[in-house]
Amino acid sequence: MVVAMSGGVDSSTAAALLVEQGYEVIGIMLRLWSEIAPGVESSNRCCAPDAVEEARAVAHHLGIPFYLINAERTFKEQVVGDFTAEYTQGRTPNPCVVCNRRVRFGFLLDYALALGAGRLATGHYARTRTAPEGTRQLWRGVDRSKDQSYMLHRLSQRQLRRALFPLGDLTKAEVRSLASERGLRVAQRPESQDLCFVHDGDYRRFLRQWAPRTVIPGAIVDREGNRLGTHQGVAFHTIGQRRGLGIAAPEPLYVLDIRPEENLLVVGPAGALGRDRLTASPVHWIEGGPEAPIMRLEVEIRYHTEPIPATVTVLDEDRVEVVLDHPLRDITPGQSAVFYMGDRCLGGGPIEGWEPIS
């Protein structure tokens, strides 16, 4: 059994529980790409020197082997490459979704299998179940405030059959308590929420340096096409944004639309923000396909947002239309629309566009 270790309380507790359950556990940490440029030499937050030290210390405490392996090239190509490409197209990506599919349960899972391990365990707050016909299902973690099924919604059947989530039935408070009881030095280690590969947390600065194609000034216009100002790059803005537009108007203006093909930002009043329908593609169905051509489901349009009841209509094999029961102001192309039937995650896909309230 390989456990993906990060030096945090979640993966450390997962490893401890598996050792207690009698598994032969190997701890592996990935060295991920980080910025190195004139004036900048930093570590990826997921594998900073202090995190490596903590993970190594926990492994020693548990009496398990620990390895730090290099995944910089894979991470740079798969995650950072996707991140900059999406912003270049005027979309707002979620790199953690890509990382889980292509790096943790791609690169690392393959590495674990090559070692002879049968499973890959992580500290994610999620659960898996096996349907009567043998299909592997993904379910929310019991702790809804920490549930990470959204971030795992693109895992394949092959990946889910090898995945193990020891914390899925626990709350965060219970995990910290279990870590303290077992003498794990990371029991109270704080969590990091920033982009792990952006050393100062400033994604705009990162894009200027690593994706200069995104830094092309263009027009800011109202809904009638009247020019109101100039933006410094469509990648620096997101749907619903109010601050940082640099234009004066009698009423507050918000970003209503981003048109990368025209290098335009469309702005307007808050009342024009809400939308009740969107399309998503390519949609990944965890269990192989949709349950029906038209479904009543709950949809999350961003990580840890409130799920909204919706009617989901299958348009073709990997594209759906979603009609929400009530409009939302922050539907953002590039973010994922993830579909749930109760606590069961059916899958999801990137938001490709939306339409005004009908």
C-alpha cells in the first residue's frame, strides 16, 4: 500500500490508520515543479523543505519507508501547462482537478503499481463504494465542510478501483484528534489554500512571467459595445469581478463576459450578472455514462459552493446543458460543473459557456 504523503495532518493520519489496520505501508511524496527565475527561487508549497521534513518524521515515527520522487516534469507539463493555456483562452481553471487526475492518480498511481503496491491511499475527504454491478462509485466525505469529491470527479474507474480514502468517514476535528492521540507532530499543522506552484500567491504576476500571451491590453465595453476603458489582459479578470477595472461609472460595474477571441471584457450592472443555464464539456461520467438523457441533479459550479438543484440534459456523448432552479452570479467558464445525486458524485466537466436568464 502506497500512501501519498504531503507533510500535513490528513495524509499523515491516513498513513497511521493504515499501519494500524495491518497494511504494509510505503510513504511517497512527490517533488513538484516550482518557479525558478531571476529573483525567484522557491519550493512548491506541496513539497517545501519543511513539508518534506514533516513527512519524513511522520514516516519514521510510524516505522514505514519514505521516498521523495521527482514529478516536476509531469506536473509542469500537465498542470501548469493546462493552467496557462486555460487563462490564455479566457477561462478560469482549477489546477487541483487536473493534478488529482493526471499526477496523483496518474503519475503516482503508476509508480505505486510498478512498486508492486495494490492501492494508492490519500488523505482526501471522500468515499468510494461498489455498485451491485461492480462499478466503482465516488461519494462525498462525511465532513461536508471538507468534502473533496469535487476535486476527484474526473477520476476513472481504473483509478477509483485502486484508490483508498481512509478519512472519508471522519471529520477534520476527528482527524486532528486521532493524530494527537498517536503522537503525530503534524496534528495541528495549518492547511495551505494557495496555488502551490505560485510562490507569492499572485497569479497575475505568474501569468505575466510564464504566459506573456495573456498580457495583451484590450477594450472594456458595456453591453451595447461602447468603450469604457482598457484592460491589461483578459486573463487578469473573472466573471463577477468588480474591483480592478479602472473605470469610473455612475453605478458599480462588474465583468459580465470575457471574449478572448476579441480580447474584450464586457461589463455591466450587478443585475445583469445572474444566469440560470450553462453548458459543460467534456463531461466525465464516473460510472461510464449518464443515468438518463434528462436528470434532476444537484450541481456545484465551484469548489465548496452550495449545491443547486438543476435539470441536466445530455446534448451528446460528452456535453450537457444545465438549467438551474435559480440564477447564480458567478458561473465561470473553466471552472467545473460537478453533478451529484444526494451524496453520490456522478461526474462533471468544465463550464464552456452560459446563457442569460430565460
